[in-house]
Amino acid sequence: MSTNGMGCRLALVIVCSVLLSLIGTSAATGKTGRITVYWGQTSNEGSLRKACESKLYSTVIISFLNNFGSGKYGLNLAGHSWAAVGPDVKYCQSKKVLVLLAIGGGIGKYSLASKADAKAVAKHLWDYYLGGHSRSRPFGTAVLDGVDFDIELGSRAHYDDLARYLKGYSKKVFVTAAPQCPFPDRMLGQALRTGLFDRVHVQFYNNPVCSYRAGNVAGFKAAWSKWTRSLPRSSVYLGLPAARGAAGSGYVDPTTLVNKVLPIVRRSRNYGGIMLWSRYYDIQTGYSKRVKSAV
């Protein structure tokens, strides 16, 4: 073997070592998973601050404002102290975690009677949660980053108007949604067609026709494809229960998610990450810890 040949091989080894080092550094310092979680429906899940201290989530959604419309408003945080939430919101934001307010949910009384009603609800959300000037704000001086539409009850009308009004404020307001996976969502289909939603956390559970399971891979792929292609300007998140008991159906165990489901959804250009219901169940199972590096 010639000296020149040995030199070339040595140079190649050095280059490869440098590349491997850079790859390792990138893996350590790059994105560590975009996980959204719902918080607020049981005191057993711990504080909002604890959720953000875990470093597991990029977004936490406070749930729910489950009574609104026709001049009536009600916030249900199921045992949590409103006064404690404000400082926790500020802490989360200091750690670069977005904090949103979910409106709607599966229990409550809410609906938008007209375009004027949608405007009034938008003003209420702005004044009380998003930086407005009300003197009696539930979370004190804390300013939330946006609003998540989890609309499952009442009329489907005027949520497009509500999104437009929220987006009309000068301050950047994140507007997200949590539709059911059958496409189009019967409650939010019209609103989502506005193209105003920054993120869409599609609930791929409680709907066997589109939830992932061994016998329905084709149905899941078709539904995911419809959502991502129909919302090119939105980041689309895969919504999942964090435990078997968190939903009636649609649970995907962490190993299956990492090995079989994420390789499917990550092919989409507007894949944003995963959404978990909920912080309480995630604490019980450690779901996010097990999948975070692969999300």
C-alpha cells in the first residue's frame, strides 16, 4: 500500500469522524419533539407550572371555557385555582411553551347565535384572556398566546366568523382547532376552510373509521392525507389519547406509534407533531417521555 493511499484513507476516517460528531451534536441540540397537551380537567394532574417544568411539551392548552355565547360565559378548570394559573402561565411562557385556552369541549353549553355573537365572544376572549383591558381577568395580568377550538356541541355556525375576529386583533393570536378525524369535521369544517388556523390537532380517537389500528391502516392513511392536503397553511398534529382509559377507542401504544405510525405521518410537509389527551393520563403512563425523541 502506498503512502498516498494511506493518507487518503486517514483523511477519510477523519472526515467521517467529524461528520458523525456533527450528527451527534445535531441530534442532541435539535428539535426534541413537538407535543401539545391538554391541561385543566382534574386537580390530580398537578399544576400548570409542573407541566411546563417537565420539558415534555411545546404547547399546553388550558381547558375549558365551556360556556359561551348569547352574553354568558363560564370557565371550568375542575378544581384548579384560577389565581394560581396566571403566574404559571408566565412561567411556561418564560420557558418558550405556548399556552392556549380551549373553548368548547364535550361537556357544557355553548353556541354562536349570529355573526354579532361571534364578535362579542371574540371581544370577551380578547379582553379577559388575550391582552385586553378588562379589570376582572381570571388569570390576572397573564396574557395567553391564543385560542383552541374544540367544538363538539351546539350549532356549527359562525365559528368561521369567530376565527376571523380573533385574527383581526393587532397582537398575534394563535388560533388552533381540535376536529374529529372523519373529514370534514361536522362542527368545524366551515371554519377550517378559512385557512386561518395556525395549527390543527386532529383527534384520531373515538372514531374507528379513521383511527389507527392494525386492521385499518389504509383508513388511517387516507384520513391523515385528507387533513394534511386540505390544510396546506396549517401545521397538522396527530391527536392521541395518552392512555387506554383516556378515550373509548383509538389508543396507540408508544412502540407502535414510534415504529409504525410516525413514519407515516412525518412524510407530510405540514406535519406538526402530536397532541395528547391529557396531562393527567400522560402522568399515569409516561407516554410523552417514551415517544418524545421520535416525534
